[in-house]
Amino acid sequence: MIQIDQEAFKDMFREIIAEEVAKAMQDFRTTQLPPMLNKKDIMNLFGIKVTKASQLLNREDFPVFREAGVLVPTHLLFKWIERNTRWVEENTNYFKKGVS
């Protein structure tokens, strides 16, 4: 009978899943969305209305490129989402290495 270290298997499985999710997100970013998003794109992407989109676009920390109108660089948007998504960090072990 083959013995498997369950904790090592869980860690390996988590790492594989995290790598695949990161790869899928990169593929999604580069193939599905334009490099710059306008207000309407943001509204559709997040499923929000004009008021909430305006609030987001006026946040100090939200990545808006205003030199050519109000545009959001897609790659910076995803970085902003990662920095501002506390629920995953607070409610899962996703970012905690060695914790099951």
C-alpha cells in the first residue's frame, strides 16, 4: 500500500490550484479585456450602476488614467482588486503557507 503524507499532498494541491488560477487570470486578462477600460466597461465588469462607478473612479487609490479621458489600465485594475480584496485573506488559508 502506498503511504501519502496528507499535509504535503494538501500543500501540493493548493499550490497547483493557485498556479492554475493565476494562469487562467492572466489568460483572461490578456484575451478577454482591452488594455484600457472606460466607465461603461467598469460598470459591466463589476455589475454596478453609474453612481458606484463614479465613486470608484474618484477614489484616490483607484488606478485611473485621466490624460486621455477617464480610463482604467486593465493590468492595474487587477492589481488593485488583489490589494483590496480582504475577504479572501481574512476568511481562507489561501495566503497562509503551511496552514490547513
